[in-house]
Amino acid sequence: MSRKVKVTVFLPVGVCGCSQSSFLSRVYEAVRRHWDVVEYRESTAESDEAKAAGVSYRGVLVGTHLLQSNPTTDMIEAAIVEQMAEMGATV
């Protein structure tokens, strides 16, 4: 697949990393299943991109679909699959 699904994780600034580990674990698990079609990156929840996306604390932006706060692995994976379908790719 030449175009990849953009997945951006927004994390709060000044929050202990240990409190984010469960959240990041769910994200990594979903992304890992589709690593060959995902363009992954992380940013702060205070970035201009986060503000434009409507992130309030933390979230995952999959293409144009924002999952706020504590999405499950299944929710993240479903958003990736949906975005792939919109791009004309198959799972």
C-alpha cells in the first residue's frame, strides 16, 4: 500500500509516564497489527495539531477520526481498518 493510515497519539505534558503506559500499550497493540500500513507518531496534547483535532487531554487521531481519552485496542484497530477501507485498501 503506497499511502499509509496516519495514526497520531497525543499525550499530556507533565504527566508521569507510568500513568500513560496502559494507554500506550493499547495503542501499540492495535498499531502493531497493521504496522505495514500505518504511519505512526506521537505529539503533545498541547500542540497546534492536537488543538485543531479537538484533543482535550489525550487521544488517538486515526486519519481524521479522533478517539478521545481511553479508547480500547479494538476501537483503535477498528478505526485503522475503517480508514484503510476509506483509502481503498483491504485488511
